[in-house]
Amino acid sequence: MVTLSAAFATSMSTPEHVEIAEELGYDRAWLYDSPALYPDVWVTLARAAERTERIGLGPAVLVPSLRHPMTNAAAIATLDALAPDRVAVALGAGFTGRYVLGQKPMRWADVAAYVRTLQALLRGEEAEWEGAPIRMLHPDGYGTPRPVDVPILIGADGPKGLAVADELADGVFSAGQPVVGDGPSWRALLAFGTVLGPDESPTDERVLDAAGHGLAVVYHAMYERGGAEVVDQLPGGAEWRADVESAAPERRHLSTHQDHLISMTDRDRAALDAGGASLLTSMTFSGTADQVRERLPELEAAGVTELAYQPAGSDIPGELARMREALS
């Protein structure tokens, strides 16, 4: 069975949206961590914890290079104290969390070393970091006492990341397509999209407002990972890339991921108007209620155990309600 979770491009309104997701019956809420784009993920999760009672909570995904492992260990213990038995944490090598800072994703060996250290700290053990022994010294009343038992997922799509997940994690958090191969049985899949009404088409304004971010990220990802040759094959891709490359090379990362998974930039919208919107139902989790419902057995057959749906646009509560109703 595929459970339904919510994912959010973290905003000041996210605690309210998590509360709504709980009321609608979503199982978990994942919040994005990209400090150059969104407010602090841990502060926002704490605010959400105090507004909710049942829904699972956690960041997806943390990028190890952004914080000392002790910082994340203390944050995890704090959130677990606020929301006992509701916390899970996903970590990865970094996509926009690093690209928007002008950096490539981390080496998976470094991610694995970080996860091992984080897990040791949460168990209450001594670990070594940057040449010095470290241990959580928090007394009673300063977070959940050790051991802090929270599931850890690895945000991965390729073989190196999946190998780290297989060795160290309780689950895998992937985006776009289900992962294949061996590994943990908990497999969360991040999905973007919207439920189309009977008279709506992919080019309608409401549809693009709600799901255009899910297409825009395809252009971002293909440009970063495949370069000009790959992104130029998309409708409007060459024009999209030309706009990005009008900036000096050392500054392009500041515009490529602008409004990442929040909304469409003018550059993104131009690409969708040039034909990219035709990809909406094939490259995002969009369709009529019957169409999105029919995709669940396919995901289950592919090994997905959790669908993490990220709403966007001007009516996030409405998007949450439409998807929950369609998949009930």
C-alpha cells in the first residue's frame, strides 16, 4: 500500500499548511532545506510541531555540508522532544541546496561519513569530527535523552546514493521516478502536480499556477546535470538556456534556481508557453482524479511505499484537498 505524505517548499505559511495536511489525513510532512531560498527548516518544523498532534514531521533533504553534524543532532533531538515518535530525517548529497550556492553535489563518501557521525551522536556515543572527539552533552530538559531513535532516509536516485542507503538508512527518498534495485523497504517518492477538473487542460492558468513548478525543475535539473545539449531538447529549452547564460558564468547559479519549486519565473513560463506545458501530465503527477488514482498501483508495483506530494501555487490548501480526495 502506498501512503500519502505532503512535501513543502518551506515558507512562513508552511506550519499552517502542515496543520491542514494533518486535518486532511496526510501521513507525514516533509519540508525542504535550501537556506538560500527558504526560511530555516528546523524553526519551521518546530512551529509545525506545536500546531499538530499526529502527522509525521521531518526535513527532506538535509545537505550535510550546510551544518555541523552536532547542529543537526541537536535539532533532531529538539524536534523529537516537541513531536515524540513523529520525526524522520532525510539527508542527501544536495541539489539546489548546493547548486544555488555555486557548488556541485557532495561526494557520497562524505555523505556516508556524515551520516555515520550523526547516527553515533544520536545513539549517545562519542564520535570524531574534524580531528576532535564530540558527544551530545545535553542534560535532561534540553532535548530528547539519548538514544534519539528517529528513522533516517537517504535522498538518492543513483547507485552510489542507493548503496549508502542500503548500508546506513531506514529508507530512500527519491524524486520524479521510483528507484530500482535492492535497498531499504521504505521508499518515498517526491511528486509534483495537480488534479485536473473535467474541463481543464494542462495549459490552463490554474493548472500551470499549481503544477508549473514541477515542470520548471525539469529544466533546472537537466541544465545542471546534462548541460546545453540535454536542456536544448526540451520545448523552449534553447531559449530558456540562453536567458540563463545571459548572466556571467560565475553568477548563473543565482538565476538558474530562482523560485525553485515555488513558482515559475518569466523564463520558465516562456519555456512552458513554447510547448513545455504539453509535458505536464507525463513529467508531473498531474491528471484527472481517475488518472492520478490509476497511477498508484503502478507506483506500488515499482516498490514505492510513500508518495510525498508537493503542492504549490496560490491555493496550497486547495491543492492538498484535491489530491487527498483523488487518492482516497
